Amino acid sequence: MLAHWDEVESGRAEAGHIAGLWTDLGSATGTKTVGVTRIRVDPGKWSTPLHRQTGEEEIFFVLAGSGVCLLSDRAFEVGAGDCIVHRVFQTHTLRAGDEGLDVLAFGERGETEAAHLPRAHVSWLGGSWVEAGTGQHPWEREAAAGEPELPELGERPESVVHVDDVEGDHDGGSWRLLARTAGAERTGLNWGRVPAGEEGAPPHSHSADEEIFVVLDGAGTLELHPSPQRVRAGVPYEEQPIRAGHVISRPAGTGISHALRAGEPGLTFLAYGTRRPDDVCYYPRSNKIYFRGLGLIARLEDLDYDDGEPR
């Protein structure tokens, strides 16, 4: 649930013009349906092969450095503080500048069925089939094809925003909807800054949405509030100290509400999550229920499972 990016094992990934250090922060914190990876791209190198997702939306946040984003047939500069949204079917990759490029890559983990025939080394895909696990690794094939050609650098599209250019204030702190401003449709990435002693949002838990938090600056406390049912089952309230570099995973359906409270220096963090219309959000302190797909907030009576049943 909680890990610091300095304490998670990283690995080199390189082939030809592609080279960088990868840290799988999502797996380290136990994410289920989403993930986040830190990619530190070598100076002058590319982050990945030029690619597109057919069923997942990706969001990148630039932590440090600078470079160029190649998006379909256009290219433009990116740097620290930029949020880049890649919607489904958009071809993209990144090339680092002379100082390298340090990015967080957030994405969904969609499950695609492709029946595997292990002896034949093929997998069924739609109405056809593809080779499975034979020949060169895809990155090696990309390296053999050489570097992509960069068109002349132009203006940044609306799918890229800088954190300083997104307005938004929330309860005395700052709350900026980066990905939504950049056109994200399936997921969201928000930037929050919370004053000392304040909380980022009331304690809450989701039934369907999974969330990831990345602390960028400052320090504070992660508060974990069990639902009434879990309290009756003996699950205790819990606190964990957090600081810059901590990554927090909050899978859906745990019945444990979470809140981030800022310490003395304040707290700055990224909040990533899915935006499923079937999500139900529960607020234990006020006993409120938010039905996202209906746009309805209600207060329900908390009952035991057997309440009102004949015995």
C-alpha cells in the first residue's frame, strides 16, 4: 500500500535508441487495476518505442528535465511540471533532452483476452493470430528500425498542460484538475497542495475507483479509517507518516477510507484515479454516500447484515 520510490528496485531497459531506468511503483504498492511507473530517460534517448494503446488511457507527469513528445505526426517540447494525456489510439513516445527526462507514467491495466497455444507459439487475437514469445523482443525490432523521424517542433496541443497554468482552489489549499483540463476521458490526475495541519479531502473509500497518490513535496500523515462494519469486526484506525517520494495505493472495495493530512511544512501531491460511472464513494465521518453515475449524495442508515431478518 505504501512505498518510497528510493526504496523500490529499479531496472535498466534499453535497446538501440531507447534507454532509461524504470521503477514499477504500482506493483510495489499493490495496485490492482491501474499502475504508475517512474521512467528516468537517458539524455538524448527515447523512453519507449513509438506506440499506441487500443484500450487504455495514459497520463504522464514530468518530474524533472526536458525533452520532446512525439504525438502522431506532431512534435513539441515538454518539461518539468507538464501533464501529458494520451487518449486511446493516440501514437506517442518521448525523447529526452541533454539533461535527461524524469517522468511518472500512469495508466490502466486492461485485460485483453488472447488465447495462447504454448506448443504452437501463437495466440489468437480477434479473428486472426500472432506469434507469441518467439523471435526478437519488440524493443529489439524497434531498435533495428532506427529512431523515429521528428517533424519540426510546433505548438503544444490541448492535451498538454503545465501545473502552473491550471486554475483551481479548494478549501484553503490548491487543487488543480490537470488531466481533465488536458482532455482525459477515462482517468484523472490532480495536483494538490495542502497547508500544514489541513487534510486534502475528507476520509473516503471507493467501491469501483482505484487511486494512486504520489507525494512530491513536504510531509504529512496517511490516515486510514475503517467503515463501521470493519470497526465492529475489530479493524483499527491507522496512521502512516509520509514524505516526498512516497507512493500510496488505494484499491477499490477495501472498506477502509483514506485521507492525507499535511504536516508542518505542508504537503504537495499527485492524485491519480479511474473515473468509473458505477463508482460509489463512502464518507465515514458524515455517513454520506456519493453515487457518481447519478450525481447524487445521500445519507443512509448503517445496519447490521441481519437487521430486520426473522430469526
